[in-house]
Amino acid sequence: MINRTLVRKAGIVAITMLSAAGAGTTGAPTRSQSQESAKNGVVMVEERYFCNVKALNTDERKRHEELTRKLLAKHREVVETEKGYEFQYAPEDVSVAEVAAWVEAESKCCPFFDFHIDLEKQGRLVCLRLTGGPNIKTFIRSEFELK
């Protein structure tokens, strides 16, 4: 189970996610640390993952949100891998260029992800694999609403 703490300050949200097993441990960020992160325009998640909410300007954010909605809606399959998740697309639904544009923007606000783009099955499958450090799978499941 995951507990979420939200701190809103000047239109910026700091999110701290603590697993029930890890709640109250000394490694967890304190409320003041989350507030300090909020002041700096950073979202803190899982102690280690910082999303810079100010990394994209208004137009970039709008385009990124459009691409995010499309990528979430159009995936053929989501495959759990050892180190993360792979989102698979038909190239007629989502192009390599669209995936690359999403990765370019996402890497600005969430640089903790490792991004892998593959074109497989003789061009009939576009794959986006997200990996990263410890607990990245928990973060991906939460952010991308995976079951």
C-alpha cells in the first residue's frame, strides 16, 4: 500500500510516496524537505525521484500532455521487464518520432528515467521501455496507472 502526501505551495505540488513498510523510516523525506522541494519547483517521489515541474514551458507542457494521453491510450501491450516496463505500439498508431518527442520532454522533467526506444519485428512494433533505479517500477505503476 502506498501513502501519498501532497504539499501545495505557489501552484507547485510536492508528492512524497512511502510504502507502508517504509513509512516512518529515517530515509523518508520529511514534510519540510518536501516543502523545500516544492519551493524549488521539484516533485519528490519515493525518496529518490524528482520531477522538475518547471522544466517545460507552457507550450511544451501542453504538447507533452497530449503525447502522454496518446501513448497511454494507444499502447498494444505493456510488458513488465526485470528493470521496468515496456510499452508497445503499432507504428500506424504511434510513430517513432512521437515516442522520441515524448522522451525528449519527459527526460527534462524526469531525468531519473532510462529511456529505450526500439523498432522491432521489421518495423511493425514501436517499443518504449522505461527503466531506472531502485523502486522505479513502483513509480511507473503509480504514474502510468498500471495494475
